[in-house]
Amino acid sequence: MSLRQMEYFLAVVDEASFTRAAEALHVSQPALSHQIKALERSIGGALLERMPRGVRLTPMGRAFRPHAERAVRSAAQARRAARAAAGAEGGELHIAAVHSVAVGVLPDVFARWRAAHPRVLLHLHEYATSQALEEEIERGTADLAVGPAPADCPGTVVPVGEEEAVLVVPFDDRLAGRTTVTLPELADRHWIRCAMEPVVHGERFLDWACGLSGFTPRTAVWTEHTSTAVRMAASGVGVCVAPSHIVRGAVGEDCTVLSHTPPWRRQMTAFARVPPTGAAEAFVDLLRTSWPAPGTSVSLADQAG
């Protein structure tokens, strides 16, 4: 069994066709078929079922596929790491991040990186939740992840800053002019909720926080993205909770941003399966120096989002 055979197998699965896979790989179809048959002999059974119109996985193929994907990704990551060890002046770097960081923090960091290292190609992978982020890092999708501190990471975890959750209301709201608010003051409001909302102690963050304040939030709208929820709140549809760097960096001046008393803050980290070297190490250093200034942290423990 070879890495090339696994790459060929995955190409056939992705294309659902030997012909299209051969074209994508720039090899002849007989050569591709030969490698797949050799792989199946080494495995001890058929991985692919040839259909009149396409190809589908056998039970053995379905079991083999995730391991082949991990092996191919790990090999690509190993090549990037080896090249990066020689310095941060060439090659490419794959960064994975939760949506709030990708929108609110990384644009400025990427701009600074490109100015300093124009020959390094950056690939950004965005994820809605920290759970999805951690799963993709485990699969080897990226060289480095940026998000909340992982609950269980066998690799390297480096603190890079803090993320504060703030409340967003329209600029003409009765709370406009203030800078802070307590949650009980908003018990009578309707809320804009988001699928990207963190989970705390097994509950969505807002349900958990409002429960501690003695009320259940009344939801007006559910959205898929945090940036959409912020725009809805700025338009007067309801109140929303969002990371401060998304609101202040991506929305503009048509809303009021209120900090909660006490502040809602969580630590953000850069983490990877192996210690960052070369370009990855340089990127972590830049991230730490570029992150918005931290404040006094109030832990939101056991969250995953």
C-alpha cells in the first residue's frame, strides 16, 4: 500500500468516476485502474464497486476512506512542515479558525503577514464551532488552528489573546450612550440568536447566562452567521451577543456596543498537533503581537463554540 495509491483511490471517490479521476490526476485510466487493483489486493478486498454509471464505495471502502484521507493530509502537512523548517520565506501555510476570528481578527493579521512574507501562500479554513475546528485539526486539514482553548489537545497550545462577548443594540436604543449593561436589564427584550453561539456547560451561551440571571431569553430570529445577527440587531430586530472584534471591526457605526458587567471574556489560542516551526511559528508570533489588547479575564468554562 502506497500514498500514491491512496491518493488515486480518493480521487476516484471524489469524482465518482475512473475516467474523470484519471483526467484530474493527469494519468492514463489503465494506470489508475492498475494502482486501485494493487491497493485492493493489499487490503484484501474490493474498495470500490463499478456501477453502470459511476463508482461507489463498498463497506470496506467506507471504512478505509477516512484513514486514507488522514494519511494523505498528514503527508501534505509533513511536506509543508519540512519546507517551513528551512524558514518562512516560501511554501504555503494552512490556517483554520472559528468564524469570529476569521472575520474579526485575521484580516489585519493576514495583511501584516503578506507585507512581511509575500512569498508564503496562505490558505484559510473557516468553521462555525470550535468542535468542528478541533476535529479538522485532528484530521490534519490545517497546519495551525486559531480559536478557543481546546478541551483536549494532545499537541501544542499557545495563548494568543482574549475574545470578549458584547451586546449589540441599535444606535437609537434607550441604552445608547451607555457603555455597560447587566443581563437582567434586558430580560424584557427579544433576541437575535445564531447557530455559531458557544456552548457552556451543555447549554447555548445565552440560555446559560440568562438562566443564571433568572429568565429565559425570548428569541425573535435565528441566523446562521454571527455577522448576520449583528446586522439584524443594528436594524432594531432584537438584541444580540457577538464577539467584540466582529462588531467593531466589520459592522460600522450604526449600532451601540455594550459590555456586560462583569465582562464576558474567554481565552483564544493557536494550537496544532505538532509544535509550530518555521512559517507556522512566525505566524503564531505575529498573531500574539497583533491580537486586540486583552483585559481582565472572566472565564467562561467548558465552552465549545
